[in-house]
Amino acid sequence: MRLIYRDVIRHTALLIAPDLRVDRIDHPGDQPHRDPAAESSSSYSVSFVEQGGFDIRCRDESRMLRQQDVLVTRPSQVYSCRHPGQRTDDVCLTVSFYTEAMEADGAQMDVVYSSGRRMTFPATNRLRYLHRSLLALLASKDTAAGAENLAISLWQALADAPPRRLYRDAQLGWYAERVEAARKIIEARFADKLTLSDLARSVGMSPFHFCRIFTELAGMPPHRCLLEVRLRAAAAMLRAGADSVTDACFRSGFRDLSHFIRLFQRRFGATPSRYAG
């Protein structure tokens, strides 16, 4: 964990990965604070306001950010922050994406552009869920493993449809635990004939309610999550030298070979046989 001071703003590095870094940003209490007249962003970043608040001003926006709100920056974006009454108790968790890595990925940039030019976003249930997931990721032993998926998920959540009613913290925690439990079942039992009812029952929810909550928080419906896990498993089997495409198909949970081949080619841009070769 590294501490860096920039203009009396403290950056505590929590994760440094190949394509991104995560910092907790606050203000050291033993140093006087002065708000710069203007700041210019050097990266693509998504910041969760974890505590306190501050005014953010740019050419197109002027808004007070409060706890659970989200601040987004893009390279060369000019803005200013103001702390009313000189209160500097705000804390942010910031995910910064290295510009070269982002802009080399056309699909990722399409998602970034679809989020518009806004700098401020109100809390949504999905963003709050991703914040929880990020904290859990940082607390795990292998924090870098989920960094790429997390990066894509954050920007996609910003580009998604307007937010629903916010859940209470305890309610969101209850839902998040069940979504994570269902995802673990999918990861462990992807080859089984899992149904929506099976997953919902395993976490103590009705199928309709489970499907709606899972889709909102995970960003995809349960069946699509299961499909993605199966395709990734099949790809891993093929790379590891599976006996045949048919073997990888059925071992990864697919029941129809031609359907599997179509889905695989759409997902990876190559047929399973070419991918394996």
C-alpha cells in the first residue's frame, strides 16, 4: 500500500494492475487544504464517493456530489472541485484506467462513448453492487484476477438505462449475497442442467424476483451469465487439448453441438476447431 500526496490530496494505492489502478483518495487532516482553481484529468476514471461530499464544476455541469454518487473523468477533461466551508472529510475510491490500454480496445471505447460526456452520476443499485464487489475484490488474495471484467462492468453500468429505486443498504446487501451465491453455483456447476428455478430456489427467492434482481445487479440475466461461463469453460478445454470439439461441447454443459459452434464463433470470432488449432 503506497501513499502519495498531490496538492494536499492523499492517494493510497490499493491495487496496481496491468491496465488499471485503484486508489483511495482523501485529504490528510494535518495539512491545510487549498482547492486548485482548475484540474485536468490525465486518465479515464470512475470514483465512488464513500464519505462526505464536494462541489464539482465543469463546462457543462455544476453539482454537489454526496455519498454514493459517482464521478467520471476522461483524459484532458478540465474541472474544478470546491469544498464548501473548507470541509475536507470526503473520501473516494477511484478506479483509473490506463489510457493506452483503454483506447487500444475499440469495444471498450464504444462503451465509454455510450456513457456520454457527463462527469457526475447518481447512485444506482448496480453501481452500488459493483462498489461492493470492488471492495470484496480488493480484500481477496488475488485482486488482479477480476480487474478486466470489473473495468468493463463499471463503464457499462454508467451507460445503462435510467436507475431504479435505490434499495436500502441492508436490502442491497441481502440481494448482493444471493446474486454472488448464484454466480458461485454457476461457476461450480456450469456443466449441469441448471434452470432458473434451480438457481432461484438455491438462494431462497422466487424465479421472477431472482431473475429481475440478478439482471439488475449483475448486468445480465442468469441464463446469459451461465452461457458466458460455459463458453469460457469450453474455450479453456480446447486450449488445454480437449479430445474433440464435441467433447468440449458436452463437458461444458451444452446439449446441441451445432448450437454450441454458432455461439462459440459469435463469442470468440472463430470456430471451436480453428480456436483449438
